[in-house]
Amino acid sequence: MVLTVSALLSMEKSLRSRLSQLNELKGEISKRTLWREPSKVEEPTYSIKDVDKKITKINKALFFIDQKVKESNATTKVDMDINYDDLVSELE
């Protein structure tokens, strides 16, 4: 799949949001609480292994997106009329 850097950055933002949601879900570990007399019972709603697999897949995708963006940035030239030394020099 060939994507633009802009598309990759948008995908990265979306995946980071999804990753946050899954980490929150993993923290709660997806259990539901049932109140039965005389005590409460917690049953798992999702498999921790399935949640962890999804988190791992997203982390791998984020890694590869980051690498591709950096690779693109390393080969892209930008022509700008800025005098860096003048901008960072001390005040006179």
C-alpha cells in the first residue's frame, strides 16, 4: 500500500487513539460485575490475550509508520530562505 506522509501521520494519530482505548480496556480487563446474592461475581468480557495481541499489532504498525515518515523526511529537501545563525545569535 502506497500512502502519502500526510496519510501516514493521520493514520498514526488514529492508531494512537485506538491504542489508548485498548490500554484502558486492558487496565479494566474487560470484566463485568454481576451482583448475585450474597456476593458480587466478576466475569471476563474479553480475553486479555486478544486485547494484548491487538495492542501489539498497533504498536508494530506505529513503529513502521514512524520509520517510513523518518525515511521520507531524511530524503526530502526543503528550500527555505532563513538565516538560522541570525535567528539564534545573541541580542546586540
